[in-house]
Amino acid sequence: MGATANKESRLNIRCNTHARALLDLAASYAHQSVSEFVLSHALASAEKVVQQQESITLKPEDLAAFLAMLDAPAAPNAALQEALRQRNARVVLWTECAFARWINPLRQPVFTVGSPRWCRLPNSTT
């Protein structure tokens, strides 16, 4: 950690005297302040934990099976078809939506859903 680093946040920790002595000794061996030593090692540990939680490792045969499933998705089930039906009841083409905005007497906003070609009409109840 350089002296020019912009430090915007403070982190306080409590520890027993043995832990503090060990941190002081380790920091002196690393030619760092205790703060620099603790922060650098805590960040390295945090990055490792985050990477372990946010990534998966597959064997080559498992990766091939996963990619094959993505290339040949299953047929839509009844729940997915119903969700699509409900979505289509609430979402209209952008041209229709622009027209609805033009004739909207209350001048209520129209909210974009997904790409700009689709929008949701305000106060949709379905």
C-alpha cells in the first residue's frame, strides 16, 4: 500500500495481545506497517474467497455435457408457456406503446422493458 493511496473508509478490529504481537512481528518482517500488512493479506484472502464462491470448475467431459445442454435446450414446459402468455398480455410493441403514450390523457410515463422495442403500459393489471 503506497502512501499516496486514497483511503476513503476506516476499518477497526480488536484482537488479543498475542495476536497483536504476532501481527507486529510479521509486519516488521514484511517491512510494512501493521495496517498495510493486515489490509494486504485480508484483501488477498477476500479475493480468494470471492473467486471460490463466484466461479465453478468443470472437468472437460462435464463442460462438454453442459455446452451440449445449452445448444439443445429442452422444450418449454407448461409453466414457461403460461409465463410467456402473461408477459405478452402486459407488454406491447414499441410502436403501439408510443401510440398509447400519445393518446394517454393522464400523461403517465411508459416504462421500457428489456430492449427499447418493448415497453410496459402503466397500471397494467395482468
